[in-house]
Amino acid sequence: MQKQLNHNQRAAVCHENGPMLVLAGPGSGKTTVLLCRIRRLLEQGLARPNKILALTFSRAAADEMRERFRAAHGADGVSFGTFHSIFFRILRSRYGWGMERVLAEEERRSAVRGILEEMEWDIPDLDEYTAQFLTQLSLMKNELAELSAFRPNGIPPAEFKKLCRAYEGYKERQEKTDFDDMLTECYWLLEKDAEARKYWQRRFRYILVDEFQDVNRAQFECLRILAEEHGNLFVVGDDDQSIYGFRGARPDFLLKFQDVFPNAARVTLNINYRSTDRIILLAERVISQNGARFTKEMTGIGEEGQKVTFFLAATPAMEAERIGEKIASLLDEGVPMREIAVITRTNLQCGAFARELYRRSIPYELRDSGGNIYEHWITKDLLAYLLLAENEEADSALRRILNKPKRYISKELLAEAEKMPYTLLRSFFVCPSLKKWQEQQLENLREDLANIRKKMPYDGLKYVRKVIGYDEYLEEYAAYRKTSAQALWEIAEEITEMAKDAADAAAFREGLEEMSRQMKERPKDSGRERNGVVLTTMHGAKGLEFQEVFLPTLVEGVVPHEKGVSAGELEEERRLFYVAMTRAKEHLCLSAVRSRYDKETEPSRFLGEMGLDAASIFQKKIKKS
């Protein structure tokens, strides 16, 4: 197999002892190099199989590495695993823990939900809040941060601390641990227990790590300790593909690898065997704008390929329609569905393309599990207004939006009204404790419902958001939760946009239910053969490759995302775009929109960085319109 390797690949494979950093650009054969190195260690008698540890981030990736190695070399005994599985193995050997001690993800969410319900906080959607809390808890633990010093995103610090203490108390009472604890507990064990530390340092003579750019602080510190005795830490990664900052992964651990291990050798795998030269050239132009990176100067194998194309659409709906047309043409030409992907910046953007492909009866696969927008609490709020306008006897709908925006209808008054023998809205008006100003608020609501009743769903939702003030409610909610109001508005905008073609409220609800059903039917097994056009986010596309890739809505605020305001955040946004571009093997289609949610847009700066004068294209289109 080594005869098939290029010069730099062979240099990595034939490295003897000591630490080594392998910078592996997209499509450069990094997994092949890692497996060939393991084979060489065995063939040269440098280590027995049980002295070799190969680490990666997902069970699917670990299983694939193990099976590829067995198929090629017929050897067994090498430890292939995820960080979590190997670290839990270390904890189990010391404490006797079994998997029954570990909270499954659903148990974890259920525990937090139960705590929140007991606290009776005013939270519109417990599932969303729970997910946000667990994400921030994971980040804190991955960073080995102290609770007192950690600043969560999207949750007020005082709330986070209280909920964190309650959750840790729950685990202690139940004698349980979770996946985040596997990292932190393993670190503290290796740091403080000299006997355990020495055993595992001697147990693994050679440690190899794939996708090293994705390690967080807890993982890095554990690796550093485990490699102290022999120093044989072989890491493969690409700082240009470090895109999981929200999980605590930063390119710093890779960039500073040789500072921590001063005697580390370094080699760069800079030949991309996946993409055509045109795609590689443009991707390199973009990523070269980042300052904190290793220069790699990626090249291809001389296949120029098709031109990278670009088009400008008036709106996201028209962009989706045009991409739908192009996909239909590709399928007619015989391109397999599984070789076509639409890669968006956010999960929210996938909806327009899902609807377009559904309209064309083209099968598709949603890869990301970023939440079902069609069952989001904002969607439920907006639907509640339409339902209540149709039928003022819809008591559940009234309860949902009673104080959205604030009408200052107290829980006490609500409880009083619920005891009356009438529909809820009528009952409020006969409550003895009803104040005059509260009565006026309810009269205003009745008038608003009458106005909504006269409108088509799209105009009705616009009325709810702009006239009644639902958008202002979202802004206030975002300020309280220390999160982005823009992110909440975009959900409201997406749902409003869906209402444009709805004949009435019933048809609108049916459309939402259908899209929700399709979201729920999304295949859970990402490792199986793909059976449709792939719709995925840039994060979800990592590690995948496709013959045809569409990158839509390349406008400021989307790509780069509006949250990428600091220099470090902007560099990660650029890395994310670079990852998305380099998923394409043969053809890359870029697109942008002139307006989004009735607001004019500006072309993504990344288009200019790759040499496209998108600003002029935008201006020409504006003049023609």
C-alpha cells in the first residue's frame, strides 16, 4: 500500500518515534495515512497491537477505521475508539463503572425538563431551553471551566448556575454520570491519581488521533498526560477545518501543538484527491484570508473540471426554485441523487429547498437534527393567533398567546376565568376582579382577532407580528434570555414566508403539518447509503463529499452569519465556508439573493475574496428591476 502513497504521505507513515503533527487538507487521504502508519508500526515490530490507540470523534468513524484496517491488514487487537468510549474505559477500570451508570441522552433531557417544571420558570418551550442548557453545560465541561467563571450563551448566568447545581444534585442522588463527565472525570483521574496515570501511559505506547482540529481542552489535556511517558502522539488534522467552536473545539490546540511538544515533527498533506483544480483554487483564495493558520497551498491532481458557477435570484423562494430546476436536470442526466447536495449555513434555510424538492417529487434526505421549525414554539404561537381568529372558543390557543405580547393578564385572573362556565375569552369579561385596563386589553385583542379574520394567512401573520407587536415580544424575550433576537425573527419570517401561497388558515396548517412529518421521518442513521438529494448544514456536511454541491444564499448576515462579529468568529465562519466548498468533487454552484424577508441584501464578502465581483452583479440586477 505504501507504494501508492505520495512523498509527504510516506513521510508521515514512516515517522519513527516522538510526536508528529500531520496537516491534512481536504481530500488528502488522512485516514489512509493513519491506517498505513498503524500497519507499519506492527510490521516493524515497534509495538504490539494492544499498545496502539487510535482515536476519533464518532462511533461511525471509529467503526469505519477498524473495519478498513481489518479488511486491509487482517490484524486485530488495536484499540479503535471515540474519546468518550476510551475515556470511559479508563474510568471503568478505576471505579468499576458500568454503562448503566451513564445517563442516555433522552434520560438527560428528561431530567433537566423535570427540574425546570419543578422550578416553574416562564419558559415558552422547555425542549428548546433544555437543549440550550445542555449545550452550554457541555461547553463549560469541555473547557474545564469553573461554574463561577463560566458565562453561558442564551441563558442568564444566575439561571444557568441554579439549574446546573440542580442537575448535578440529581445525578448525585441517582448515582449517575453523563457523557460530558467522561471527559472531565477522566482528566481529573489522570491528573491526580499517579497509579492510574502510570498504568495508562504504559498501556498505550502509540496514540494516533484523527480530526485533531476538533479536540476541546479536556480532550487535549488527557492526550497530553497519556503521551507523557513515550511521547508518541501522532495527530492528523486541518486547522482550516476547525468549525466546532460552539463545542469548545479551537484551532489553537493544533496551531500550538509544537509549542506543547517542541520536538514534534511536522508534515503537510497538500494534494487534494477529491476536488477539481478550479474548486481548490477558489477555496484556497478564501481560506488564505485567515490570519491564524498554517499555510498549506493545496493542489489537485490536474483535473480542471467544470467551471464554478454563480447566479443571483430575487428571493430565497426563487433561488430554491432555480436550484430545484438544476437538480431535476442533473437527475435527468443520470447523476445519482446521493451525489447531489444543497449545503446551507443554518438548518432553518433547508426548509425552502425541502419544500421545493417535495413539490417536484424529488426524494431528499435531511441530515441535521437542528430542531423541527414547524413545531417550534414561535410557530405554535403564530398558528394560535390564526386559530383563535377563526374560532374565539379555541381556549388552548388563547392560553398560549394571552401575554404574547404582554397584556398583563395575571395567573390569578386566568385561574378565576377558568372556573367560569363559558369559553375562556368570554369568561374574562365576567370576572369580578377584572380591572378596567385589563378589560381594554382584552377588547383590543378581540378587535385584533376580527382584523386577522378578514385577512389571508400571510397578511394575518404580518398583522400579528407588526401591529399586535409579536416581534417586539420576541425582542424582549431575547434580551431576557441573553440570546439573538435576529435568530427568533428569522424563524417567524420563515413561517410567515410559508403562508404566502396558502389559500386559508386550514391549508396553511396542513402545509406545516406535512413539512413537520417529513422532518420527523428524517433518517437517523447517517452512516447508511443515502437515498435522496442531501440537504444539510455546513456543519453537517463535514466529512462528506458529493459530485454536485449547491451553496445558496451567500449574503452578509447568512454567510458569514450575523453572529460572526469578532475577528475569531469571522475566521471560523470562513473555515466553515471553506469546508462547504471542499465537499464538491466536480461542480460547485454558488448563489445569492437580492432580498431576504423583504429586505435588500449585500453579497457575502467571501464571494469577493474568491475573486467574484458580486457587488457589481447585485447593482446591475437592481438597475434592471
